[in-house]
Amino acid sequence: MSFPSVCCNTPPVKADYTPKGEKSTLGDIECYMAGSKSSRRGIIVNYDIFGFHPNVIQICDILGDFGFYVLLPDLLRGNPLTEADLGKPGVFSEFSKTRGSWETNKPMYNRALKHMKENGITEVGLLGFCWGAHVSVAALTELKGLAGGAIVHPALIQPGDLGKVNAPLMVLPSKDEADFSEDFNSLKSKSFFSKCYMERFDDMFHGFCGARGDWTNPEQAKRANDAIKLLTKFFLAIMPQ
């Protein structure tokens, strides 16, 4: 992947964090909004199954500090899954087919894109964590005009999914995810492949950049920051100033 020459001095993540952005509503969905409202570059973020979490909000703020307008919609409407839910048979499967499906969330993505266009944003990228990666890949496959997207410790990705996207893609799996090499390499036939990138974090677990990350742990915080640096460079490359 070609990175811009600008030096990305990404600030280190903090275990004890106070959000910089603000909450507002988009239709009937509460959203966390970060960054510059006058920016021409936007990022729609899809959190993991645990909903709004300080770690994901902090990542939104960091991206916002680099000049992006970042929108994090509460797609689960204040009712995220819990660790206890995951221990119940069939809960996650049912979730992925209903309120966690692309069909359910597609209207919100269209609404978010419309909101950005109405506010002068001309380029939009996507960022998805865990289940949010599944939704982001579906959006990159079906929606037109997106600058690209990044997925971090992705879940629910089926063989062949990555090869269908129609914009540059960054993939950052942990040790707990499948080997996406074959699927990722199928993008070589796409004109935008030079902007695609994949790096495995085989020393980290699923969720280390999201709600499962314990950033009081120095190694987890360091590796989360390594991932954020890659995300920042990717978005700056596909949406240059």
C-alpha cells in the first residue's frame, strides 16, 4: 500500500479516556460525531457487538484529529449484546440474521451518506470492527461512490466476500481470525489493488482494538496504537487532502 509522505504522529491510546466529540441524532439514531464539521472527508464507523465503547470512541477521535469528520451511529440502539448473551445458544446467530444484518442496517448507511453529502463531504470511507466489519464489507460491495474501507478483527466474513468489494480495502485480522490471504489476493484483478493492504496481528486476540481491549495493559495498548497508525495512513492515502 502506498502511504502519503506526511508523518503520521498518531497519539498513543489512553486507558482512561474522555471523549472529545459530541452525541447527536441522525433521524431516530443516536450518533457519536468527532472531528471537523467543515471537513470534505468523512468516515462512517461500525462498532462491534458491544456497542458504544470508550476504545472505539477514542479511535474515532484520533481519526477526527487528522481532519476527518467521523460518524459512529448507534446501530444497536442502546441494546448491544453482552458477554452473557454470547454464552446462550443461538443468540449470535439470530443477531446476525436480524438486527445485525446488512439488510437491517443498510437504510442507516444510506442516511449517513446523505447526511455527509448535505454537509459538503465529498469522500467517505468506512471502518468496521468485528461484526461491524461484516456490515462494512457488504456496504463496500453494494453501495457506490465510497472511497474505501478498513476492517479490524473481522467477524462473519465468508469466503469470497472480500473479493466482491468495489473500493480499496484494509484488513487487520488478529490471531483468532481465519486466513484471508486467498480472498484478499483475489482483489489483485481490481484496478485499486495497489491501495489495498492486509496485516495480521498474530500476537493479539479478537477484539483488542474494540470493546475487548484492555488498554491498561501496555502491550495491548501498543498494538492497538500500531493498528490505529495503519488505519490513519490508509484513510489519508485513499482520501488525501
